[in-house]
Amino acid sequence: MKTERILDFRSDTVTRPTPGMRAAMASAEVGDDVLGDDPTVQRLEERVAELLHKEAALFVPSGTMSNLIAVRLHCRPGDEMICEADSHIYNYEQGGYAQICGVAARPVQGYWGLMQPEQLEGLIRPQNVHFVRTRLLTLENTHNRGGGRVQPFSLVETLVGWARRNHLALHLDGARLWNASVATGIPLHEWAQLFDTVNVCFSKGLGAPVGSALAGPKDLIAEARRHRKVLGGGMRQVGVLAAAALYALEHHIDRLAEDHANARRLAAGLMEIPFLTLMPIPVETNILLFDVAPEWGTAAQLSQLLKDHGVLMLPTAPQRIRAVTHLDVNSQDVDEALGILRHVICEHRPCQNSS
Ligand SMILES: *Cc1c(COP(=O)(O)O)cnc(C)c1O
């Protein structure tokens, strides 16, 4: 049962640049981007703006910086941002909105990442010296902790309509907007046009080694360029990285459908394995979540045993495991991982050993 190769389902960030991508990086034309001299970065920023139908875009080192800059653009200290309680911006970015921007967060618990319009009613703070000023609504699509869920388009329209009526700014954390677009067939720009600013990541399913972009109106993106500099994100001959992102935009968007098919394949196999339960949400994109029954053992025990057999999956809660499909795992890898998972589950019962 032992494999030589590691089958890595921890995240879609683990992909390595393909030979074609490395070749594009090696031959990239570069210049000092802080001085505005890098033609490859400029091409990337133009391409992203074009795909999202935004006036401008800015290449940034990470999605975390992109979201942070967005909060800084839309809010001042003492403002409040409404976000989903399981969102990346609220849970996995060190509270940068508070640490660096002086902004308060108002988390709303959605159902697997989806907030319902009625949950937002009454959340706008009255204008009164006691209160923070409600200023921004952020949404995440696809929703990472929500198991890669796509926010239904009509739901997004409704939430955005509410925010507009209340004069809030709107930011989309679209780290995996590519996946939402491929899964639904709804073009990137139709999602993006609903928001003032949009973050997209090249380093997730698209398979680039580094980088995200923040897209929006020209004046805001000019301001974003200032914020990126003070945050230490001004980069010099960074066309080598922009070339990887450009390559990914050209070659790696449509193929996300394969990742989605592999995730469904993994889900179908998982359902046949005892002690494992898929979460009660459709596997729409490349992320799936499953629980291991306490009678068998814990998620940490299962992930350690899988690791011993060459399969990496991440525990995200005491009984929960996340598996993500991507460019570096194919359908045979999925079948192999399922075989190992079944073997590990059926041959080991940690909770019996310990009792
Ligand atoms: C990964 C991720 C980010 C942040 O990206 P980094 O480049 O890792 O900082 C933001 N939002 C979501 C939904 C993500 O999955």
C-alpha cells in the first residue's frame, strides 16, 4: 500500500510551477516595478482588469495583503466591516483589519459560508457618538471553510443590493473566484461587477508560485499602490512572478473543471468508506470536508496514519478533515488515495487500541 510519491491534498497552494510556467518565468521581460518599469507586471495588471471588467488592477504578494489593502481603501479607523464568521478575512489574516486598519469586524454566521439576507437586517449602526460606523460588506467566493461553496449568484445580488441601499462599500475576496466561474459558467466579470474591489489569487488553483491581484476603479487602485508600498509590498523585477500568473490565466483556468471532477470522484469514494461522513453540502468545486466518527478515532489520528502511507490531508477540527484537489493530483491519484484511506480506516482503530 505504500506509495513512493506523496499525494498531497492539503491545499491547492501546494502546486509547483509546471515546465511551461517555469519557461515563461525564465524568459519574462522585467524592470523595476516600483519605478513603473516592469512590462510583464503591467501586462498582468491589464489582463486582470480586463477579465474582471475593472478599470485597474494591482499585483500584490498575497491574498492577505490584497484583502488588507481593500479594507484600508474602504474604511477609516473606527469603521466597521460586516463579514461572514467563517471567512478567511476574519479567521486567517491575523485580524489585520483591526491590527493595521483600526477597523472593527461584525461577523455573521452563515450556513457553510452563505449568509442569508434576513441576517443582515438591522446591522447598520445608527449615527450616534457611541457607535462605530458601518462601512463595508465583504463576501468570499468560493467559500474556503464552507467547503469550496459557490455563493449563489442571486444570493450575492440580494446581499449586494442591501449593502448598496445602505451606502456600504463592497469587497469580494475572490481568492478562488476562478473556481466559482468555472463551476457555474458565469463569467468572472459578472461576479466582479457587483463589487467595488475584488481580490483574486494566482497561487491557489491556478498553480502560480506567488501572487494575488486587487482590482477596482482607477483612483482606488492608485491609492492601493501607496498602501502596498507602506506595507512592504513594493517589488522590483517581479515580472518573473507576473509571468507565472499570466501563464496561469492563459492555461490553468478552464482545467479547474478537472479539479472539480476529481473532488466529486473523491467524495463519491469517501461515501463508501465506513466511519467517514461527507458534510451535508454539495461538492461544487475543489474542496471537500468530511468527518471521521469518534468511534473510529480523531481527525489528527487519521491524518497522521494517512501521512504514514503517503497521503496528506489537513485536520480542520477535532473530527473534521479537509481535502483539496489541484493541478498536481489527477484521477488516478484520487483512486490511489481512496484505496489508502479505506485501508487505513479498516486496518486501524485508534480509539480501540487506546482503551
Ligand atoms: C488563501 C486565501 C486568502 C489569502 O491568500 P494568501 O495568499 O495565502 O495570503 C484569502 N482568502 C481566501 C478565501 C483564501 O483561500
